Amino acid sequence: MHRNSIRKFVEKYRTADDYLYLLVDGQAECALEHPLSVPSLTRSLGDAAITRVLRPDIAHEPGHCPALIQLSRPGEPAPQRYLDLSADYAAWDFDFNERYICGWLASPESLEVVAPHIAARCDTTADESGNSSAWFEPLRLELLSASMDHAAGELLAPIRSWLLPVSWGSYAVLHCTNYPLEQGISAPARETQQLAPEVNTFLGIWRHALQSDVGFAPWRWNGPGVLPEQAGVHAFRLIRDARRLGLCNSSDRIALSLHRVFLHPHLPQHPDIQQVITQARAGSLDLKSHFATYGEAAWKRIVYDLPRAKDYT
């Protein structure tokens, strides 16, 4: 399935005028001996086929910056070996905190144009605190796309299409619009970049918890795929909501969010839960430890008091 997704992207969205690129993250794991490591790709494709994306925050350490790899020139066939290798790697590193494969890109422009554009957008997409954003990371770009809707395409030019590995184990295609981004991104979009690390942590905990028997869990995900569709968006909203409830401790926000995806999305509406949230907000209790004291009967009573919900958020 993964290999077919990449092949279909190339067949459907890459035009005869496009270069085909692979973007990998220099801060994520890839063994030096692996054929997709930057040293291995340099030996097989040549120095001219690879350039570093000098993201502003670590431009002084180019070896830690993303690498943009030219897989083929306009008019040249896509190299099936590297498409398959990268598809397999993207499936393998799904559970990693930092994903090596950031996407497959089609663009009529050369490395010398595309790489500086990706680097420049790190400042365009700075978070609420003004810190430049590694917006090209799969989860960050997924959240940006959701928060900006069709306007996310304004970030891409001159990248015509971008195939993105997404949080629920599938892929999404982002397309460039005809209108380049002239103004900064919205405050909600900047918030996605600020919360992305915590959202990423929560997604990992959610996936891990699904591998265990957690007892009474009426909202436990049992559908196809590792996580429900739009899992990243759900996770962002859950963490954002916990933040707005005044929970200053990350572990409290994650604990509340995790119980919402296993027990009930409206959990914070219950008076008993509101009371313990108030105590956690004041620093007088730890939500994870406190929730662990609840038995199945207590959770059933709370869940059955809550109104029906349609989805996780």
C-alpha cells in the first residue's frame, strides 16, 4: 500500500516539466549504511543531486539540516528503487518521534530554488513566540494544512505538489495555489507550530496505549489504521483545549487528552472532572496519578452522565 501511494503520486501529479525530489530530516534517524542516508545518496546520485535546506535556527550546522534530494530531472523517469526504499522507510519510521521522510515533492524549479524556499518558510511559519518553525516536518505541515485549509497551498510555491506522510498512517497531497503567500500565517496556524511537539508526544502515547488492555474504554479506537483519520488534528484540539482549561503541566494536558480519546470526548464537562481539573490547575494534584485511582465503576458513572459525542473532538 505504501509503495503504491508514492507511485500513484508520481504518476498522477508530477508533470513532464517537474523535477522529483525527496526531502529528509537531518535530525531524524537514518543509519549511515542505509541506502537513503545522505552519505549513501551522495555516493549513488552524486553531489549535484543533493543540497541542504539551511533552516534559520541551525544553519550553522548544515549536517543537521534537512536534505533535499533530486531523484530525477524533468522528462526523466522516477527511479523506482528510491521510491520503494523511501516508501518502506516512511512506513517504518511512523512510530518515531522524529520522522526521517518528510515528503516527496514535484516542482519545475531546480534544487537551487526549492531548497532556499523551504528554508525561508521556516520564518514565515514561526510559532506564537516568534521561533522559526520546522514546518516541513510531517506533523507540523499536516497541522498547518488543517489550520490554513486551501491557503496552505500558498506556502508551497514553487513546489507544485507535496506528498506528505500523515499522523494516521496514510498520505495526503498538498498542492500549490496560484497565489503566493503575501502576508503572514494566522494566529491559529502559529499555535499549531507551538503545540506541535506536545501533540507529537501525545500521538505517540495514544498509539502505545492502543497496544495495551486498558479496561473500560468505550471510545477506544478499533477502526482501520493505526489511529483515526485526522488524528493529528484531533490531538491538537485536545491539547489546545487542555491548555485553555488552564492546565500548565504538559503531563496533565496529556493525561486529560488520553482519557478523552479512550473514555469520552466530553469528559471535561463532567462536574467531578471539572473539580479535579481545578485542583490540577492549582498544582495540588497530578491528573495522571489521580485518574489511576478511579475504578471501572467510577468511570462508568461519569461516562454515562455525559452527552453523546460524534467524534474525538
